[in-house]
Amino acid sequence: MQKTLVLFLALVSSILANVAQAQAVSVYTLGYIGPTSDFSSSQTFTGNGYVTAFGSSYHPGLSLDNAKSYFQQDISSYAPGTQIESVKLEFTISGSALDENLLVTLFDSEGTLGFHVSAPNTVASEIMTVQGGAFNSLDLTDLFQTAVDEGLDYFAIHFDGTTSDIFTNGTSTVLTLTVTTAAIPEPAVTALALPLVAGLGLVLRRRQLASRA
């Protein structure tokens, strides 16, 4: 009996461990969606991707300096309360190899990006450091979690730097946004685990009754 109970406990522990290790990872690629010429205040862009406020008159493509770039990604599939484990935004910056403190601001874009020298509808912000001439990986976990908890349909981030030469290789630059959510038990695994746990309770109950007899 004791051996059977030990094996039973080991099986339940194994199943629950597998449930705890299951994570969902989503990878989004964000390309340049505009403008293709000078940015006028009347222009707007929709969909997933990034824009640069001063367009071709300054530096087309991703610019993390005073040209002001910003992006949005549809996150309407993440229900409020979803636990976010990590969010990384990755890209490589060409040009001058300078470090820069960057104001990274979460804002409510409502699905439309316009001419934003400063972030509109600000929700939260953090100061981060980027390096020119290098691969960068920004931790946006807290900002993404805030966007989900606030029920925003789009994760929109505005970059505001102070130097004039932190930029990438034009409009061909692609940003990679990797989102990892906390474990969500698969229905089939949960359906198997619950009877096992119930069975464990029954075995323990019977042992208690037998010890009292």
C-alpha cells in the first residue's frame, strides 16, 4: 500500500510539473509602415508596425533620437489579468556607437499612429539605455503588463532620445517583439490531473478511516 501511494504521488507531481512548465511564446515582427516622404500632421497609419515622425526629411526608418519613432502591435487577444512573464524588443542599431538614455513611453494609440513628436495619451514610461552600432534588447515586460491590465487593444510605444545619430539602416529595419505569458494548463492535462488529485484524496481518506478502526 505504501509503495502504491508513493508511485501515485510521483505521477501526480509529474503531471502538475508539466502543467507549470507550459508557457505561451508569441513573436511579432514590426516593419516600417510610414511615412515615405515628409510627415504631415494630417497623415495617419494603421496596422502593426512603426513610423518616424520626421520621415525622409530627417531620417527614414527607426530613429531613437530626436526624430522620434514609435510603434504599435495589436494585443487585443490578451485578456486583462493575463500574467506576462517577459517581453523583449530586439533590433540592431547602425551608425554612431554611442550610448543613449531613452524615454520609452506606453501610450494609447487606439490603433492609429499620427504625427507624434511627444507621446499622446500617455499611460506609463521608463528610462532605458540603447547603444548605437550594436544589437539591443529592451525589456518591455512591465509596460506590456500595464497595457494588458488597462485593457488596451494596441501595445504602442514612443521612443524619445536626445542625440542626433542613434538610428538604424533605414526602412528595411525590422523590430522583433517576443512575448512570453505565464503557464496556462492545457484542458486535456487539467482533465487528467483533477481525477488523479481526487483519487489521492480518496486514498488518504481511506487510510485515515482504516487507522481509526
